[in-house]
Amino acid sequence: MATFLRPLSYRYQWLYDSISRAAALSVGGERRFRHLTLQELAVSPESQVLDLCCGSGQTTQFLVEFSDHVTGLDASPRSLERAKHNVPQADYVLAWAEEMPFTDGRFDLVHTSVAMHEMKPDQRQQIFQEVYRVLKSGGVFTMVDFHRPTNPLLWPGLAAFLWLFETETAWQLIQTDLPERLRQAGFQVPQPKLYAGGSLQVVQARKA
């Protein structure tokens, strides 16, 4: 169970942003962290892009540099109000990730950043199915989230972070084979790319 720091980090934007920036230093800073999921992907100004669980727009602000058609979705009205203020170039939808109000095959790219660890396993699998539904054929679902460190020296730091700011769902995720779960949803999935001593994984799953 997380400490009192978790609700504080969501209540106060400056605290959440400070935590995010500090964590991003492990991969070379926030800009590089936000671009990890986009490596080797062809995103044009005409691409239809969904920033899933967009929060306050931390990654949305980078996605609008690539596409003129970015939509941010989140279930938190407070977060969406912040996102609209921070990144007015995007459109925003208030909805649950497991029940997205979009037509089939709408998006070329669906992106999510350190959000799937917030979900229970069954809920996460339902979200994967929804992402598959709203992607066009050939579209990509790209995500970055926690992973079991391959460098044992990083275990104490990750464990402390999860204990302070996360819940049991984050621990469940690092014990989950995400590529296999995505394959079960219908995706074609290569092996994830690992960063920060294996404590972060980037998965790019393609809809056939």
C-alpha cells in the first residue's frame, strides 16, 4: 500500500511534475523519456493520435509536435482541465480507458505513458482490447511502464519508489509478461526495449 505521498502527488501538480522529472533523469531527461515510445515510428502531421490516460498532458505536449490530430483521454476531470490549459492544441475526452467512446479503427497511433501499472490485471486486459478496437489496421499501440530491473543494483530504488507512490497493481505489472498479454488481445508484439537498468520497458504492439 502506498504512503500519504501518493494522493499528495496527484493533488499538487508541482509535486507530480517534480517526481516525473526526477525519474526521467535515469534515461537522460524528460524530453528523451517522453520520446522513448516514439522511436522508429512514422508519425506525420496527419496521423490520428490518441494519448491514452493523458493525465495533465505531460506527453501530449510532445505528441502535438508530431501530429496535428492529437486526442487526450483521461477519466479525471481535474487532470483534463490541467491538460487543456497546458496543451490547448489537442482535443480532450473525459472517459474510461476500458470504455472508449470512439469508432472502430479511428487511430493510427495509441500512446500511453506509465499508466498501465495503475490498472488491475483484468481491467488492463480490457483496455488492451479497447485499444485494439480503436486502432486502424497497421496501427501501433506504444507504451512505457515499469519493468523488473535487470540490474540488481536498481531494485532498492524501484522498490522504494513503488512503496512510496504506487499500489499493489504496480507490483503486479512488473511480474506480468506484457507482450504476451498484448498478443492475447490480438497484437503483433516484438520484445520490449529496456531502459534504466531494465526498470523501464517500452512496448510497441501493432494491429495486423
